[in-house]
Amino acid sequence: MHFNRLPVSFRKEAFFQLVNLQDSGQLSVFDSYNQVCEHFQIDEQTLNEIVEEGMSRNWPPLGQEETNEQLAHTAEWNS
């Protein structure tokens, strides 16, 4: 599925989780991409497009405060 057909909230969540995984230092970039692709059931090209969009729009956690929902999802990923 093309990334533009995915809801913005889905794309933001995938981006948020990828950045958090990479920032945690627990996984390599390659492994973090694989984990997010598997979890969200998207291919690497779609995730790359989401990353480009997230970086260009300064999505959380880059430049904005994290929402309570995103923090809850992060807690789920880390447990």
C-alpha cells in the first residue's frame, strides 16, 4: 500500500516508534527498520517515505511534544 493511503496518525506512529528505537541505542538502524516494518506490516520503501515526511514536517519526537497516546505506545514497545 502506498504510504499516502495510510492515515497520517499511522504514519506518525511508525515514525515516532522508529526514532525512539534508534535513539534508545538498543537496535541498529537496520534492525530498527526491520522491527518497525514488521510491527506496522509495511515494506522498507514505505517506511523510507514515512521517514522523509516525518523529518520534513518535524514530527514528534523531533520537534514537538509527544502526546499521551504516543507515550503510552512507547511504554508498550519498551515492555
